[in-house]
Amino acid sequence: MDELSEEQRTAFEAAAFRRLVSHLRERTDVQNIDLMNLAGFCRNCLSNWYREAANAAGVAMDKEESREIIYGMPYDAWRELHQKEASAEQKAAFEVNRPHE
């Protein structure tokens, strides 16, 4: 395969990101704590990374705005519709696996 141009790389990365966000919007049964315990990141992490990139590029964006982009709706609405109470096992796994700052 020939070397990708910067434009191609950016376009493919953006397409993969959009597909990931779309997939997570469809899989509302997968809780953020499950994602954190399995992969070490969740929807909130994605929204934080998105906001950090926007801010680094000089685009003002707050946490609620970036979360709405990732969740496809206001975060509080998503939580009310889809978030379930974490089990004791999920919480214990999170304490073991969570990022330590």
C-alpha cells in the first residue's frame, strides 16, 4: 500500500471516529462503567478528548457541549433514559482499573 496523504489519514480517522460515536449511541445498553472496566475509556472520555482538541484549536467548547456531541443529546437526558445503577462488582472493578492521576 502506498503511503497515505495527511488528508487521507485525517479523513479515515474522522470516519472511524464518527462510526465509533454512532455505534456507542446505538449501544445504550453498554454502560460507561462497562467501557471503563474493559477498555479504560468511555463516552465521557471521548467527549473530554473532543473538547480538548477543540479548545487547543481555539474553539471554545464546554463539557456539556462536547458531551452532547458524543451522546447525541444532552447528557442529563441520556443518563435519565439509559444509565443504570452500577453493581457492586462493576464498582469494585472500576476501583481496581480506574486511571490513577
